[in-house]
Amino acid sequence: MAKLPLTFACGPYDRMEALKTGAVLPEGIDLNFLEIQAPREIFDRMCGRQEFDLSELSASEFITQTGRGTCPFVALPVFPSKVFRHGFMFANRKAGIRTPKDLEGKRVGIPLYTQTAMIWVRGHLQHEYGVDLRKIRWVQGAVEKAGTHGTPHALPLLKPVEIEVNRSDKSLGDLLAEGAIDAIVGSRAPDNLGKHPDVVRIFPDYRAVERDYYKRTRIHPIMHLVAIRKDVYARNPWIGNSLYKAFEAARRRALEEMRFSGAQKLMLPWLYPDLDEIDELFGGDPWPYGVEANRPTLEAMVRYMVEQDFIAKPMAIESLFVPVDVH
């Protein structure tokens, strides 16, 4: 019987490498791995034109559309991207920002108000540091260049938020360096971090802060999940389990290869002490898939999305994903 051809668009993550090379093959599927090193491009092409059978997708865009009843996708509890966000808050040294609370009353640059990273940053600011988000003046635009951050197809918020669009010929990073904005928070570091003396981190010791945050909350912020077009899944519901098993096998293979001690695969001089720390903090598995292993993170994200007017009410976490055998 011929295998079902499916195209999967995703970044070149280590946990996906075995699927890209064919070292792991999903049963019954001829998977065309389309490598795109630009998440926003993948999201825009998937949400705008449904160009792929499945792809990594912004978790917030998927949850928003699902919560509004307009989502053309189903999702697997597979999370290509997770990122702690305390290390992605930057300030102009002269702006008087010593703590997150000092962001109140300031002009703060953001790539995209509706992006998943920003939901997490605002959640951190509000719940961890008591920041009144209404007192921040948001300036939206690309961090590394002039103009916008992609062409997203995000639904409007349930309650509007006043957002200034950067229409200058400068990037947010440039505006931060010259003091035209006071801070940048979100999904990436400005290119001039470490190069311009006035561009500094709000959390210089962000690794210790993020470690403490995880120990207290068990939250490892999820950025992306894997979405499948509803029409493709409806015709072939068996692909949910097949794909999940393949994603899990590829993830485990990446973990095993990272731990190989004969020669380091990654250019991290202290990889092995880092792995010891991972074992101590995450119980040896820093990147689990499935609902239960990620429940604290997913529940926090849904709660923040209600608070920030993306969706009207909380959703059962299980309702976000197709059923799969996680064993």
C-alpha cells in the first residue's frame, strides 16, 4: 500500500533532525520535511494560505483560533519550541529601569503584541513582578530591521489595546540604543546587545532567575506546537498517532546524541555540566511531549490568554489536542 505523502514545515531543530534526514520514518507516511529557518514565515504561510499539510505553529495563534471556533487546524501535543523569557527583556541603560516594575510609564518595543512570547512576557510581568500592564506604552515593530515583524493573520483581541506602530526607518534595536524607546521585550535579542553600551539586560542573571522560576512553577514556556490541517486529519485520523510516535522517537534520538561523550556534537564547552544540571532540574528530560508532562505550562498559558483578552474563557487542555498514545 502506498504511503500517504505529507509536507511538514518546521525549523531545523535538533529534536526534528531525525525526521529531516529520514533516520526516523512515521509509519504509513511519506514525510516531506520542508526546513524553514523563520518561524514567522511558516506561521504566515500556514495560517494565511494553509500551504502545508502540517507545520510548527504559534501556540497562541492556534489556541486563539480554537477558542473562537474558527481554527482550520488540529494539533499534536508536540512542542518544537520552548523558551524561558526572562532573558529576553532589555532596556536602555539611561532609562532608569532597574526592575520590571520600572517598565510602567515607559515606551516598550515589542515585535508583535499577539505573539506567544509576548503572552509569556506579560504573564511574567503581571504575576511575578506586579506590573500594571495598562501603564506600559507598547511600540510594535521588527527588532532587527525597520518595518513589521511578518504579516500575521492573528484575530483581533476581545478588548482593544492601544499599540503604537513603529513607522520610522529604524529598527526597534536602533531606537532602543538611541533612547527613543526605553526597553524591548519579546522573542529575540536586539542585534546591538553587547555592542552598544546603553543596551543592557533587565535580568543580567537571567539563567538563575529562570531556573528559580521553573523550580517554583514547573513552567517551561511553550512557544510552538505542531498543527495539522483539519481536512487532512479528517480524511486520515490515523496519522495523529503515527506522527506523534515519530516526533517522540526523533526527540529521544536527539537527547541520546546530545549525551554521547566520545565527542561533543554541540559547540558548548561545558555541555556535560549543563547536562548534569538538566538532570537535576528536569529529571533528565527537559523537553517532554504530551499533555500531562506539560500541563502546568499549558494551563498557565491558557489563563494568561484569558486575562489578556485573546479568548473569552478557559479551555480544557485536552480539548486542544487530538488523542494520541503517549506510551
